[in-house]
Amino acid sequence: MGAVFTGGWPWACYAFLVGYFRLSKIESVVLAPLGLAIGVVTYYLTKGSLASLGGLDSSGAGSSGIVLWGVLAFLFGAPLGLLGNLAQVPGIGGLFFRLLIPLVAFYETSMRLETESRGPSQVVLGTWTGVRFTAVAVAVALVAHTVWGWWRSRRIRSAGVGVGYRG
């Protein structure tokens, strides 16, 4: 879990999904950064508590980490919430927005694998590889679903054109 939540993509995914599940763009822009800020505080307080209990690595668990990532939560949370809300647009119009998080997850974990491949354990490397695979699978499924819906609606429209015509 630590390998996943040290990355930026799950946090971006959270803000995006808040926006996706809200009907109002204003709610999306307000609730996404608020939720991220609460998540940041909770993350660092939990990290600090666990470190004090078991001698775990507590680097970055201080208030400076909370302030830095809290500010970033507000800066990036609002646009991500809005993009999530825009992803509700059906069909090809919202496809780019729906592909955003899988692309971010793939890119970020690829960069981590490239730059940190010698340091992390095999579990962490396996986790990042699994995230990359899942991101590609989700992107393919999103594209396939959109194309299938477009093709199906086109076929239904073309079949319905001649209904009632007795030329």
C-alpha cells in the first residue's frame, strides 16, 4: 500500500473521481481539493503515528509535508475535480478526460521504474508493473466501451431511418 500511495496518481484519481461522481461543476471544484487536503492530513498523521509505534520510516511526516502537500492538494484538486466532471460527457467527447488517470498512472509508474529500478524491492517493482498493466487495460476498456457505444448508436440510428417508410 505504501508503494501505491507514495505516487501521485492515486491522489489524482481520487480528485478526478470526486468530480466524476458530482453533478455540479462547482461541487466538483470545491469537494475534490477539500477531500485531498483531508486525505493529506490523515496520511501524514497516520504515517507519523505508525512511525512512533514501530520505528518505521517517518521521513516527511512533519508539518512541512502536510503544508506542502496540502497546498498542492488545493492547487491540483480543483482542476482534477473539474476534469472528472467533464469526463461525464458521453461518447468520444469525454473519452480524453476519462483516459487522463490511466495515462497519468502509466506515465508516473514508468518514470519510477526507469529512475528508481535499482533501489526499491521486488514487491514495489511488481506493484508498479501491476499498476502499469492495469492502467493499460483500463485505457483499452475505456476506448473499447466508447467505440462500442458509438458504433451501436450509429447502427440503431441507421436502422431507424427506414422505419415506417413504404416507398
